[in-house]
Amino acid sequence: MTSCHVTKDPIKKVAIFGGTHGNELTGVFLVKHWLENGTEIQRTGLEVKPFITNPRAVKKCTRYIDCDLNRVFDPENLGKKLSKDLPYEVRRAQEINHLFGPKDNEDSYDIIFDLHNTTSNMGCTLILEDSRNDFLIQMFHYIKTSLAPLPCYVYLIEHPSLKYATTRSIAKYPVEVGPQPQGVLRADILDQMRKMIKHALDFIHNFNEGKEFPPCAIEVYKIMEKVDYPRNENGDIAAIIHPNLQDQDWKPLHPGDPVFLTLDGQIIPLGGDDTVYPVFVNEAAYYEKREAFAKTTKLTLSAKSIRSSLH
């Protein structure tokens, strides 16, 4: 292996998760369709398994039953002794880890695409956790290029204190598409997510077939911090997202720009000295997590040339 070239074993097993959050319906709808007719997701020599992750929440069309399934794939919860007193999602996380992981185990799945919707105006978004993973950067570059001129953004959540325990134990890569209200299906959003998965599977197929992908670079938005709503002494929200910021995910937000608005008309501007790029602006599911939006900074990641080690 040279410094400018990476070889990697072929990808053998891919899973596609829908319904990690039971009211994010695009993934639920697509996975249910693919469970009945998976022709469009099959690729020669590749095992592709569609899977409904949180069936109870899907049935009730709610984000979760006891706790957020997307936050309990940490060693502590996965290691808890199985009992009926455990929250449903913790038990489910253990089942999923057993079925699809554990990560780096010989029988584990190489890649899991986890399909999500956001109420924020984020369009097509791929979430990346590792800025040094040449294979993923190459795959995301291929998806972005294939979707063009439709924009596709990459959200880098590589941050020591801001990572959350998604399926950290298994090789899971979230795919977010919005805006879409919870419990609603939009045809345009469904079409975009379907295309993202098609291009991802095409990339894996091409890689397995021996295609070499030359060095590339992608623009990413790296998380800096999460911002809560202004609150009063009782802990209640005291100001809402300013109209100028609403629906402006990925757009530059400059110091002094309006961020929040109180009911008596007071504008709360962005502090600090740096331009930031807001994401997950006014996301419905994040009110309970006390997050109004996340600040990101824009940077470029490079990947070396890659090809399958079998060729």
C-alpha cells in the first residue's frame, strides 16, 4: 500500500434501516416496499437487507416508545442484563446489535444505511463520523456527484463531547432528508432518499467490481456546538427562531445576524466573531433535547485513491 492509494476488502453485507424513529416515514415506507420487492436494491455479489428498526414506534407513528433508540447504542446500554424492566428501545438495541454487529466481527454487516427525516430544511444530508475514512469520503463524493445538480450536504459529527450513541457498535451511516413533518410522506423527499440509496449501492457495486476511484475532496460541515433556546427562570422557552434564520440550514450566519425573537419583539443576535453554518434549525424532535440548532464550520476533506483488494 502506498501513501496515495488505499486497498480495502470488498463489501459483502449491507443493511438499510428504516423506522429507527417511528414517525420518520420515508425510511419506513421505502424499507417496507423493499421487504416486499427488493429488486431495485439488489446488486450482484452483495447481500442487501432492508430492516424495520423500531417496529413498535412505527406502529404507533411516534419517535420512540420509552427512549430514543438512536441514543442507546453505547457500551453501557448494550451491556445491560436483559430483563423486562429494561426500556423497550434498550432491549431492541441489544437485539439489533446481535443481528447486525458487533462491529468488526467477522459476521457483522459492513455498512448500514439508517434512513431519517428531519423537519429542518436540510435537503439531502449524509452524516459522517470519521474525517479520515477514505472509503466513506469516496462514497459520499460519488453520491454527491451523482445527485448533482441537486445539492447533498455532509454533516461531520466528529466531536469528542457532541457525539451521541447511535449505532456506534455497528457500522451505521445516517442518511437524513428534509424538510418533512413527522408522520407525513412527501413524494419529493421520498424520491431524493431513494436516489441517495441507489447511488450508494451503485458505488459499492462498482468498488466490488474492481473500479478504482481516484483521489477526491468533499466539502463538509463540522459540528462546533449545539445551541439551546433562550429560557426563562422556569426553564421554559422565552424566544423562538427568528424568521430570518428559519429554513436557512447550511447558509452562512454572521455575527450580529438575528437568531431568536421574543414575543415582545426583542431580537437576539448571533454572538462571537465567527461566521457559522446552522443545521437542524428548529427541528421538531430536538425541542425535548433542548437544541434550537447546531453551529457548524465549513471545511474540505480529502480522500486517497481506493480500490478493492481482490482486484
